[in-house]
Amino acid sequence: MLGSIRHEIRIRRSADDVWQLVGDAARLHEWFPGITSSPVDGTSRLITTDAGLPMPEEILVVDPVQRRFQYRLTSPMITHHRGTIDVIDLGLDVDGATCIVVYSTEADPRAMALVIGGGTAGALDELRRQMETAETEPPADDHRDDDV
Amino acid sequence: MGRKILLVTTDQQRFDTLGCNGGTIARTPVADSLAATGYRYERAHPQSVVCMPSRSTIITGQHPSTHGVWMNGVALPVDAPSVASVLHQVGYRTAIIGKPHFEPFLDPFARFVENGFARSGVFTTTQPSSDGTAGPHRGFEHFESATHTGAGSLHYARWLADVHPEAVGMFYPVLDPELEVNALGGGDTGAPQVHDNPIPRDWYHTDWVADRTIAWLDSLAADDDWFCWMSFPDPHHPWDPPASELGRVDWREVPLPAGYIADVATRENVLDAKARHWRAWYDGRLVSNYEAPLRWVPATLTADQVREVNARNAVECELVDEALGRVLAAVDTRGWGDDVDVVFTTDHGELQGDFGLLFKGPYHVDGLMRLPLIWRPARSSSATPSTVTRPVGLVDLAPTFCAIAGLPVPSWMEGRPLPVDDHDADARGFERVLTEWDSVLFGVDVHLRTITRDGWVCTTYQPGHSHDGTEGELYDLASDPLQQVNRWDDPACAATRSDLLADLWDQQPPMRSPRRRVEAPV
């Protein structure tokens, strides 16, 4: 049974700046809490979690024009997985350049979407923290959960 | 030297499983003795009928809307208010041993502190408290964890893997290969989550929790004051107590519970009179929450399966009772017997055959809401035993611990110290208790708000997947103790319903905003 989860976060940095990090597949461990390494070999990426769990992945899309990154977990315990990260330019507002990052997860079995989705939400928080480090205190929370 | 506090919780235990509450299947002489010499509560309700929100209420003294753990899978922040921190800050030694469940267990990215303690070989860390000071994790200087299985990353699982690795796989697999709550049946009747567990009794988590509690108590100085939360994972499913103990209760001789409606047509008529998600679940058309097996249809539950589940549940209750007896004996051996307050309760109940259902979910009836609660004050306090019939809640536990320790109740706690008898309850206005449910699971959202007052239970459903906001349930506990006649739409009860709803919305704390994130299924 398929499960689909979406998280998004607004970041006060330009979409290009955020994409520089998000679009670099080998740097995932720098902003995804709980992942200790993410080496890339061609279209293969092997992430290892803090729990010591290796999770092989196939990179499907790296599109710097749309700023879309797409991948799938290839572990046999997951029938289907698709992770999609979109960095969407929101242009300039009073705080300067802003963008929204949408991290979508679909998985079969569906419970995996919830488990992975919780991790992706934490990753978005960390991404914003890193991107806005030089900024003043961010808003209380503009993070929304949908389709849980 | 002050009064010490032993909080004993079980997981998913019904009110009527204790002998002192009229239970006839399990023998619970230790809990019964506590009740006979202390205060026994007849109408104690949780503020949520699932683990994580309810346990968060116990530690914070707040309703779920306030502490923000609104469903299983939402983590209680490490700097959330904690009664253990309050006690630790005034010198109490503090421990939690057994099932905590303030953070999700399904944690492949190892993001949650409590899942990492055993892996790191530690029993606490230094964390910021809600008041900004640094202290042990949630106020517990010793945090030694267990859950319902022998696998995983908690202390019990690590101990079992190290010392008895052959036993790790003996337990029932709580989740199936797709990480859903397992529907696999076992035992003699094929009942879901029933399993013959060959594990020796003294390797089982119930005895382990007692052993580790005794070991921690033995580490204390004689003049220490202490607060120990001993948290047994049983009798929560899976119903897989050590097979050596199954002979205690012959399931074939177990009576069907009063709430089990044997006639199918009558049962389905009762379900049809409730909010529509009841019948949808029963028929297998809707599993709205993660806590029930996705692939199990309640309508298939047989009377014999109910008997077997209840027999095994009773075995687990007996083992908990005996383990508690060992801990109390150890307390006496240390010379603390006159100075320890013992509070025995659970986080929520279990349907256990009522209405032809098992497990738990958005169903606010006695099977899930009416809890065993006993407070045996320290013998040195010369308390007069009593039975309290007025409504109280788990939200009142944290303030009670403050009162026992002689501390003022912090302003962030929403409960009050438990009444010691009905006169005390009336004098302090214990009129109502609130219970709330919110869940969102793959597009299915369910929202309940319930008030229990004046002998009525009134639940209103907020708009969601299966409800348009007009549905509700209203039960007269005096004339309908099994809650089989829904009087929500009875014109004769309109004024009562209106009064209860007005009081509910006057008392119900608003949901904190923004809502905390769901991190995992459980």
C-alpha cells in the first residue's frame, strides 16, 4: 500500500544558494540529521544512518533548471520509493531573496513514508538553519504537514 | 528526609482487570492490598487513549493540546516541562525504568535521544529543562528503557541480545514486514497478536523492569528521597507472556466480558448508533489509526478469541502484580516501607472484546478511558483509606507528586493534586475530566473531544474524514454503564448535551499552534 507525505519550508535565501547544497547529492549528510555519509558513484548513492543502517539509493533526476532532485531507495525491504526535493524561487520580499523547499516522499509500504518523512522534515529544519545562520531569529514556525 | 514516590504504570490496562475493581480473571493481591490501604479511584480517565500523548500528560501534568503530543508519532520535546525535573531540582533522586515512549520508537535515522541511550551505553544525558537550566534528561538521572519486544535499541533489548541472544526472536513480531501493526494470529484460536512465547519468565520484560528497579533502588543512600517511575510494557498487546505461565488461566473458562455483545445483529445495531467510524472499522472498511492492525477485520473476532486474549492479558496482569510485590518487598528491606507513596495506574485502556472489538483508537468509552488508579500514601502519613468516585485524570498525577514532596504545583501544570476522598473532591471542585483525540493518517483525520461529568460521557466529533462535525455520543453511566445506548440525538437529553458541551468547550485547552510534527507512525 502506497503512502505519500509532503513537507515544505520557507527559507530566506535565494533558490540558487539553496540549490547549491540541495542539488549536490554527495552533500546530503551535511544537512540531513541522522545520515552520517552519502558517497555518490555515478547514479548510485549509499547513505548510512546514525543507527548504522546502510541504505542504497538510485539518483533519478538532478535538474538545476527546475531545481529538482529525485531519487529512490533501492533496498529490497521497500517495494517502491520516490523522494523528490524541489527548490522553488519565491523572489524578493522585505527580507531579501526567499524560496520554498518541498520534500516529498512516497513509499510502499506506506509506513515507510511516515518514517522517512519524519526524517525529511527534520532535514528541512536543518537546511533552513544552515541557510539562515547569518540571519536574525527565524519565524516561530511556518512549517506545515500535509497528506500524512 | 521526605516521602519517596513510586509511580507504577502499566500499558493499556483496563479498570476491570484488578481484583479490587471487580476483576475476576487475574489475581492481583498486591494492587488490591494497596487499594485496601489507600485511595482507589473509580472514575480516573486518561487525557488521551494512546501511549505517547498519555505518557506526555503524566510527565507534564498538561492536556495533550497543551503539551502538543497530539497523536502517537509526535515527539515530546526534550525541554518540555517535567515533574521529574521539578523533583530533581529539590534533591530527589529520579529514575524511569521500563517503557517511556515520549519519543517515537521507529527511528532509522537515530534522531531521538532516548533511542540512543542504550546504544551509547548511558542512562541519561544533560539537557536543557523547560526553565532553561541544564539537568538530566527530562529530569531523570537514570533512564533505562524497555518496550514490548526483545528486538530494537532500548536497554532491555540490548541486555537480552547480550545475555540471552537466543531469546530475542521469541517474542511476537509487533509489526509485520510492512511495518503495520501485525494481524498475525496465534494461540489456540488464531486471535491477532496472540503468541506462544517460549522465553523463560525471568528473562521477560516484566521481571526485567522489576529487577532493574530494585537494582536502582539498591544504588541509593538510605536517606535519599527518590521518585521512581516503574513502567511495565504489559499488558499491552502482543499477548505473548512466557508460555510457562499460561496454565494460570485456562482461556476456555474465561467468561466473556460484559461489554461483549454476543448477538451479531444486536452488536451491529449498537455500533450503528455510534459515530460512523465505529461500524466502518468493525466491517473492515476503515482503519483510521495506526494502533490497530491494518489487515484485521474486527467483525471476524470470535468469542473464543476474546476469551483467549483476555486469558493472556490476565496472565500478564498477574506477572506485573507479582513483580510489583517484589519491588515493594525490596523497598521494605531498605527500611523505606513507611515513607513511600505508591501510585499505580496505566496510560490508557483496551477494548478487549467490548462491542466485538480489540485494541484501541478513537473510541471514547470505558474500555479505553476508565483506568485503574490507586494511590497508597506513605504509611507514615496515617491516611484514611477511601474510594473516590468523582472524576479525576492522569493530568492530576504530576501535581500530586509535587504535593507529596511538599512543593507548590507549578503554574504550567493543568491538573490538581488528587482528592483523597469524595468530600475532598467536592470541596475542590473535581467535577469533570477531559479526554481528547486527534489523528491524521494518510488523509484520514479524526478529532474527538470528550467530557465526563455528572455521570455522563459526552463526545463531540469535529469535522474530519468520516465526520461532518454534527456527530456525537452521549452515555448515561448510571443507566447504561456499558455505553451501548447513544443518546446524542435523544430530545430528552438535549439540555444535558448542551450543558455538557458548553462546559467542555469552556474547559478544553486550545490546541497549541503550530501543531507539532508527526515524526513516525509510533
